[in-house]
Amino acid sequence: MSHPNNRKALAELHFIVFIWGFTAILGKLLSLQALGLVWYRMIVAILVVYAFARFKKLSLNINRAERIRMMLTGLIIAGHWVTFYHAIKISNVSVTLACLSSGAFFASIFEPVFYKRKLLWYEIVLGIASIGGLYLIFSFETAYVAGIIIAIISAALSALFNVINSKFAQKHEAPVVTVYEMLGGVLGLSIFMFFSQSFSAAEMQFQGYDVLYILILAIVCTAYPFIASIRLMKHVSPYTMVLSINMEPVYGIILAFFIFGNSEKMTGAFYMGTLIILATLFINAFFKNYERRKALKS
């Protein structure tokens, strides 16, 4: 029988994953385009996480080289978010989240490079299966080709910064890393938007409920789940954490269907391709958990 604290932690974890699934919904509801949306999200997130770091009395005084690396990683995060929300704007939530699930395939390529290990046989097999799922989506959802391509780029960027962050997490507190990454992302976006003349009323002006949506996105869907997920790692096994996070696209696609209706209704081939990609995620998590347990026994 599981401990009450563990059950409570698991319930909160699923709530957090549900919130992450809701970020795509907010991206579609916001009238702001991708650049302005991400710029505002990062500005608010950095203020909230900085305040939290100060409240916890965490030192932000770290090695200069590490600060630069974190800020450069922030550029990758900004790129991931911009492509993610742009994909939603030009396709829909379901297509974007399904393609984003392929991030595990890209992670299986990046991880051996960063950790200097061999590519595992099951990562190759599951990677091929994941590509098969993407091919099904790509072949039958021809109206969303541009969105699919951009969402796949977003998935690759997501995998890249997550692999990099796993190395930072071994040496630094998560809020400290986040502060510098958000700072790097904001600075990089600001420079790009200045030279591309994107600081225009059309790009940056709020309409309707945009202010409320941005605050929810930055505080409820970014700062809170990030901090809480780190805390929950003390009560939930890595295997359970990975399995739960894999439910994000499922929650997001279901939410999108109920909120946006027919605009999110896809072909049977789309759902088959999505199921194949999701299956590779769960199988990969199973193998990773098996290897972890075997390593602990030896």
C-alpha cells in the first residue's frame, strides 16, 4: 500500500502535467503572435522565479562561464517556445502536441553525444517507430505541413535544452538555472525583435483577455510547475515522473478537442500516428526504468 504522502505527490504531479498540457490551449487563445507571446512569458517568469530564489535565499553568484552557458541555453528555450506557439498558430493544438511527442527520439540522439555513451539498440528501434508515427501524420494531414515541420523543429529544440539542463541540474539549484536561462532568452529575443522590427503594436499589443492569459501562462503554467516538479522528485520515482510527463500531449489533445471542437478533429491516421509516438515514449520509459533497477542491484 502506497504512503499517503506518495499518493498526494502523485496526484499533484498529474495536476502539473495537466497544467503543462494547458499551455498549448493558452497559446491558441492568446491573440499575440509567437514572438510577443514568448517575450512576455519569459519576462513574467523570470520575475516570479527570481523572487522565489530570493525568498529561498539561493545565491545567484555562480561561475561566469556557467552563467553564459545557461543564458545560451535560454536562447534554445526561447527558440523552442517560439516554434511551439507558431506551430499552433498555423496548424492547431493537436498537430503541434503530437509532433512535440517526438522529442524523445531527438533526446535519444543528443543524450549519447552530451554524456559520451553509445546509442542503445532500443533507442534506435523506438526512434524508427517514432519516425513512422510522424510519417503517418505528415502523409494524411497535408493541410498542416508547415505546422508539422515547425512543431518537429520545436521538439528537437526541446530535447536539446532538456539534455543540457540535466547536466546543469547536477551542479546548480533549479531556480538559479531558470533565472539565467530566462534572462538569456529575453535578451536574445529582444535583440532579434529589435532588428526585425517586431516591437510593433501588431506584435506586442494586448487584446481581450491576453493579460490574464499571459499571467496564467507565466505563473501557473511555468513558474509553479517548474518549482513544484523539482520538489516532487523527492517523493516520486524517476520512472513515475517520466510516465506522468508523457501524458502531457494526451491531456492537451483531449482539452483542445473539448474547447475548440471541430477545428481539432483529425483523421484516423493522425490518431494512429500519435498513438505510435506515445507508445514509443512509454516503452522507452520502461527500458530506462529496467536499466536503472539493474544498475542499483549490481
